[in-house]
Amino acid sequence: MTSTVSAPVTLYSLIGPHAGTQALKARRVSSPLVTFDFADVKVVNTEFKALMRDQKYDFGEVAINTYLQGYEFGKPYVLLPATTNGRNQHHTIFYNADRCGCAVFSRRITASTCRASHG
């Protein structure tokens, strides 16, 4: 039986520098199937526009609101729900209904008030 080994796929990635991503970015966690080429950014939200509008990145960390807006406009991303920051994000949920004609904002959107336990 013969097996073929192909070169790993390289994903241009937008991941922030925090505790949950250190091992991946330092390449202590790896795979023979995929490698990551990380963008050199200090704060990922500065690249949300490039991620969603320009599709500059293959893989990235993005705010849920940004993902939902991209989804509504047909951007070809898939959401993999993973919490990277253990803090409440309610202060980021807002919109101006007079300025946005997005269908997603014509629906009722609710947010959980549960907080994760931090030890």
C-alpha cells in the first residue's frame, strides 16, 4: 500500500497575541496538514475590515457582531465558536437602526447575561 504525503496547506491568519493563542503562534502546537502564516498585528479589530470586506485572511479571530454582519452580506466565512477572552462583551452590542438597512437588524437580537466563572 502506498501513501502520498502532500505539502501542508498554509492559512494566512489573523490571531491576537493573548494567552489562548501563544502556543499556536509560537508553533508549539502544530500539524502536518496545516501551517499558519500569522499577520503581525497587536489588536485584531484593526483588521476586521480587511478580513470581512477584502477577504485578506483565510483564518481569523473576529467579534461575533462582525461575523454576523459579514454573514448577512454573504461573506464566505464559517463560524467556529471559541471564546478567547473571558470578559463580558455587552458594551459592544449596539447599532443605529436609522442608518442600517441590514435584514439581520430587523430581527430581535438578544444577548445572554451569564458570566463565565474565572478562577
